[in-house]
Amino acid sequence: MSNKREKRILNEIKELHKEVDILAQSGIYFHYDESDINIIYAMLIGTEGTPYEKGFYFFKFTYPPAYPMQPPLAKYCTQGKLMNPIANTLYDVRFNPNLYTCGKVCLSMLNTWSGPGWVPTNTISNVLVAIQAIVLIETPLINEPGFENSSLIELRKYTDIIDYANIKISVCEMIKNTPPEFLPFTNILHENFMKNLQYYKKHIKQKNKSKSNGSLIESPIYGMKLLSEYEVLLTDIEYVESMLKINDIGKINLSS
């Protein structure tokens, strides 16, 4: 690692620590291993009013050899499957037009999409804020070329599937089966889950009232289909709740 590159990365990490409280207020958290500062791990909590609300979204950023002349390499890591009720097979959920099931992150700032590209004055912090602001949005399908002017009905079909997957996968599955590289976020995951527990339950019950349970939702893109089983989703949330409470009791017993 060149001295110039190493100094730049260390300065970025220093700035991240200075901004830690501000970032946390926006639901943005980071972690790195002091033995390898070439990699930054991040967790973004979905913002209010979006289908990602209070979900946990993991990203891995690797600084390339030519950094900062080249952007960091980004990988999206909150992945999971839903059941296609017609084919009776599992499929990988495409959580966002900008977030691929292979982990690719499409963002002009990262030089992976058209538009204003990376400049050396950008930082990981800028990238995290950009993902929160322009990717994890209220109506994500408008980010897909050709769908910018789609009807609200069509846009809503995709959003409803993501809303369901947000709780099923980004909340329940990410807590039950946290990807190993993101285990350092465990305490933040658990604390936020318990803090937002009543939101999850209320949201699921509201969805269950507004949509007939067991109705079929078909996305206009990516071939995603969903049988809306909100009662099952509520059971998933209650299982995670009991799991975490049992863990807390175990911790108390071990420390007593």
C-alpha cells in the first residue's frame, strides 16, 4: 500500500469516526478490521416511508489499488429468497433496480451507472449517504430505465413485494442468519429490532387488513411473484422476538 493511499484511507476512517453519531442518526453504521483497512463494512437501516423501513441492508466496500483515483468496489450483501407460488420454486429477491442479486451496486458515483461519476474528493461516507438517499427510496422501481413514468399501480406491485421481503429477509433472516462478515453489527441489529418491534407488528397487521391474505402479487419486472401471507410473517417476527429474549436471558444467567 502506497503511503499516499494509506494516508487517505486512514483519514477517511478518522472522518467516519468523527461522523459516527450523525451517520447513526441517519441509520448508517460502519465497521472495519484494524488488521485490514482495505475493507469497510456498512449497515444501512431503511428510512421511514420507504419499503425498506427499519430493514437491515449490508454493504462491503473494498478500496482498490488506485484509490482515490478509482472508486471503492461495492458489494451488496442483504440477499434472500421468496417462494414463487405459481412455479413452487424459490427465487432470489431483487431488492432494488440498483442492487443486484449477484451483489453488484449500480451507482454513478461508483462508475457502475451513467451519470456524474466518481471524483477523488468523494469518500465512503458520501457513497453511504447517496445509497440511503437515492437508492433505498419510497418508489424504487422508478430507478429502472423504462419505468420512470409507470402508473402508481404498477410501481406499487413491485413495492409491495419489497415491503414484504424487507421484513421477511432484511429483518428476520438477517438476524437469524447474519452473514459472518457482518456479525460485528449484532448488537446494533438486536437493539434496533427490539426498539422497532411494535412497528413491525403494527405494519404487518395493517398490511393484512389492507390486502386479502393469500392474494397473489406479481411484479411487472424481474419475474417476482408473492403470495401475501402476513400471518406467517407475523409469526416470523414473533419467533425472532422470542429468540432474542432467550438470548438475553442466557446472557443474564452467564453473568450472574
